[in-house]
Amino acid sequence: MVRRPAGAGRAPFLAAAALLAIAHVVVAVPGFTLTRFWEDEAYNLTVPLHLIAGEGYSSAGFLTTLDADPFDVRISTGPVVLLPIAGVLATGVDPVIGARAVMLVFYAALVGALFLAGRRIAGPWGGLLAASGPLMLDATDSFSPLQGPTDVLGEVPSAFLLVAAMLTLRRPAWSGLLFGLALQAKTLSVLSGPALVVAVALAAGAGAASTARLRRVLVFALAAAVPTVVYELAKLLALGPGAYVVSTRQWLRFLLTGGQEGFSVSPGEKVVALITGWHVPWPLVLVLLAAGAALAVSTLLRVLRGHRLRAELVPLAAAVAGVLLTWCAWWVLSTKDPLWLRHPAPGLLATVPLVLAFVLRAARARTGSGVPRVIATGVPALLTLAAVLAAVLHGIAAYQQGVETLPDQRRAAAAAEDFPGDALLARWGPAISIVVLSGKEIAHPDEPVESAWVIEMLDRTPRGMALQERRVEALCGADREAVAGYMLCEPGQRRP
């Protein structure tokens, strides 16, 4: 008999893990070198910048007051993300690099949490398969994208915290606290609450009394409330009772409406976007959806027939299924919400990778009932390879010249600094990023201030170029400078 060298069986796994790590790096690096700093990121970054400038927890008010706006309700990325960024920026590091470095830490934490959860479900290959999941999501193709893992947005941090909450379901205090932090990373994480409550109750065990389950749910709820209570108390002390009531009403209105107007999207369009919004072929997505549905039905039937399942996997499976279904149902039914896949991204990033791990576990469990072993062992390798290839292609695309790059924006911001005054005039859109990168404030167009205009000239279609030229003629005076897709100019006589 020929003995295999010790560790020979681990070689394929280690090779796949190395490839996967390289793929994650390939996706992340452009965020520090090329990927544009877009307006939502810029808006979020104004909160940490105001904090370290001594102006409190306030935004620049680009969408509200055009002035420092304390606890701006239009920013759904919360203090769990923005406070660490402020701590890093206080060291004097470049704001974009520092902020995106914090986001990379959250992304690494998400990948690590998915690996731990996937390994619990289906062993090391299940962990590797789950860790490849974030590379498969493609939320870049819209006006409100998730460009990559370093974007200064709350989606990735909230996804990490949701996975961590699912990993700690047996400890309701920890699970609740992590869910509460997810709420303060991205407001929409509230959608995950009902499924997590059910999972926490199930984690008490098959023979637990109803009172024990209720006690666990209460502990979970109290712990989940802690981050929000702390944040709301800070807001109350900063604003005072009257302004606090007004701000809370505005926040509730923003949460219920999404802050978007003028959109009407059919459920069918939402479903198509959900199926095609991946870096893998959509037929494979359909196959995985079918496999996931078959797994769910099979598990339910086994439970109804009295079969015993691994106790720690029942609550985790319930949490994954419940969170995914809730986010998908909200996404499909919210027809007034735009067709921007970034919105359901936290739920997708937290659960779809774990669905893959459950599918792998089911495939392995059935190898003894006629399913070839090559299928059970080949599924994780093939899907991991698909994720790696998708990541490489995504990374190559990120390195290509797009509409604009971060170096382009920095050149425009440097030119804007040469114009007199401490403020710049700009409309909501790409020009907002130039204002933030320049270090200047936003000027109100109706105020009698002589601030320079920043006008984006990025639309190269004939119609877009004509519209942009008309805006320049209407807003600009004689002193003009075209830099990196932007027109910088002294204001003309007419205001918008």
C-alpha cells in the first residue's frame, strides 16, 4: 500500500484558500488607487470630518440644510461605521485612504465570519465556499453602486455584524448586541430582526420550556436595544427635546420611504435584477436557488418526520433562511425603491454565502444515496473557482479607465483649492465629491457669496454634453478652468 504524505489531502484546500485570498486582495486594492470616491461616500465622510473638526456628529447637509446638519437623517450609514473612521482620521491620515482602510477591516471581518459559519455548516470547504460568496455579488451597475469592499458605506459592516449575530445565537445577549450594532451600521438591518428572534428562541433546544425561550428573546431584545438607546440619548442631549422630536419624525419618514421619489419598478424587474446581479452566470444562480429551495423543503420534511438534526444548525438554518427571505421579499415588493442592488446587499452578503455552505452539506449527506462523490466534493471547488475568476475579472475592470478615477478627482479638487474662498457651489452628484476632497464647505446657491462653481462634465453623449454646456453658460463667469471632467469657474450673474 502506498501511503500519502502527511498533509497531502490539505494541499487542494490550501491552494484554493490562497487563490481566494489573492482574489479578495485584487478586488480591494483599486479602492485605494483608482476607484472613484462617489457622492454617497463623500456625504458619509463629512460626519467624521466634522467630528475631528469639533463640529459634533453632523454632516455637511448636502441633501438637507446645505450647512452642518446634526444627526442628519439622510445618512443611513451609522456611528458604528463613522466613529471608527473619525478615530483613524484624527491621526492625520488622508481622509479617503483612512476611511477606506476602516472599511477594508470590516470586509475582512465579514469574510472571516462567513468562513467560520460555513465551516460550522459543512467543514473547511464549506467555510471556504462561504468566504468566496461576497466576490460573487455584483452591485456595481447602477447610479447607487456598491463599487467594492472599501466603499465608505454601511452595507458591508452591517452584513458582517448580521453574520456575527447568527454565529452567536446560543448566547442571546451577544447575538442581540451584535444585531443592535448592525442597526447602527445600516438602518435597514432592522429587516433581519424577526428572523433572528425566531432563531434565538429555537437555539434554546428541542426540549426547552416556553418560558426559557421567552427569556432568551427578552435578553436578545434588551441587548439589541443598547446601541440604539446610547445613540438616541446622545442625540437627545445634543439637540434638545424639541429638535429631537422633529429629527426622529424625519428619520422615521426617511426609513419608511427610503428617501427616494419618482421611482416605479415592477416586482418582475426586481426579481430579474436579483437573479442577474452576480459575477456568475444567471443559470447557475437559478440552479443554486433550486438547490436551496430543495434543501429547505427537505430539512422541513425531516423535522416533521421526527428526524434529528445537529442542534446547533437548526437555529442557524432558520436565521439564514428567514433573513434571506425577508430581505428578498422587501426588495421585490418595494416597487417605489429604485433598481439599485446595493439596497438589499446587506441581507444578500450575510446569507447567500451560507446558503452555498448548506447546499454543500446537503450534497455531501446524499453521497451515500446514489449521488456521485465527485459532485459532493467538486461543488465547493468549482464555485470557489467561479468566485475567484469573477473577482479577477471585476478587478481588471476596476483597473480600466472608467467615467472617472480617484486620481482624476484629486486633480479636480486640487484645482478647486486654488479658487478663492472657503466654500464651493455644487449640485448633488459627482461634484459633491470634489467639494469634500478639496477640504472646502458647500456654499448655498441663494446666498450672496462669491464661491466657485464645480460642474461635472462627465456625460460624453451628445445630449449630455449639450446640457452641460448650457449649465456652464448659465452659471459661470469669465474665469473658467476645465480639469479632469469638471468645469471650475467663478459664478456668473444668474443663479439656478
